Amino acid sequence: MWMWRSGRRRRETLLSIVDVNKLDCDDFVSIFGNVVEHCSLCAAAVWQHRPFRNVHHLHQLVCDFLDNLPDDGQRGVIRLFQDIAGKISRGLSAESQKEQKVAGITDLTKEEKKTLQMRNNNYRNKFGFPFVICARKNKKDTILEGLKCRIENDITEVRNGIQQVQQIALLGLLDIVEE
């Protein structure tokens, strides 16, 4: 059941896949439009493939959408994300804020913040998009190390970024739909 509170939706219980399949496009996009950070286009594209068999089928369709984008489209999706530990008050979705808190990113020391900011800047300068990692599946130390290692990559980094987006999307879907 969905309830309105202060103009925003608040989830009381998880949706069944039957309920998801009954949603019209506008409601579906309203609910799932941020499963891929700030990318309601993904939700709108996936909606047309109803009926979904289960949450994992829905996730596979999100992955298919992302995988079938041209390289520039994939880079565009990755650019929708903010730098990890970036300005949390600006542009970062509530979901991302929660994930960064769970990963310990909001509790970085001054030195760790400085290191992370430097690595974020170097990464963005090299690839032209922010470093994306599924924060809920990592802690601050592995995130810092992952950023250090992934900056050494080449063009495969677009694929790595999309794979992280797909992991984030699965966890987002599991926060909304019964498994």
C-alpha cells in the first residue's frame, strides 16, 4: 500500500508483482523512476514489457535496457550519479544518501575525505563520468580501494559502471517489490 505524506510517497509494505503489473505508466514511473538514479526514462521503457513474472524478471529488463544503450547512452546514465561522498545536500537521491550512510561514507575522517575527493576528481577527469559503486554492498575502505584500482582501467570502465548501476537497481527494486 502506498500512502502520501507531505507530497511524497512513503512505502508501508512491499508491492506484490501482481500490483506492479496493474500500475499504469505514470504510477509505475513515479514509483520506479529512481531505481536507476534520476532515470525515469528507464522505468518508462521497462513498463511496456509487462507483465513481469517476478522482481528478478523486472530487474533483468532494467539490465537489458542499460545493456542495450549505446556507449554514449551508458555514459549518460552513469553521469546521472553524483560523486560518492559528494555534496549530499545537492542532487543526491534519498536512496543514495541512505546507501552512503550504511557504507560509512558519511563518517569519513578528514584525511579520508581528502583522499576520496582527490580520487573522485582524478576518476572523473579520466573517464568523464563519476565513479559509481554499489555502496550497500561495500564499506568505506573497499570503496576507497575500489576507486584507487578502477582508475587504472581503460574503456572497460563504462561496463564496470553499468554493472554497478545494475546492482544498485536490484537492491532498489527489492526495497519496493516482494521477492
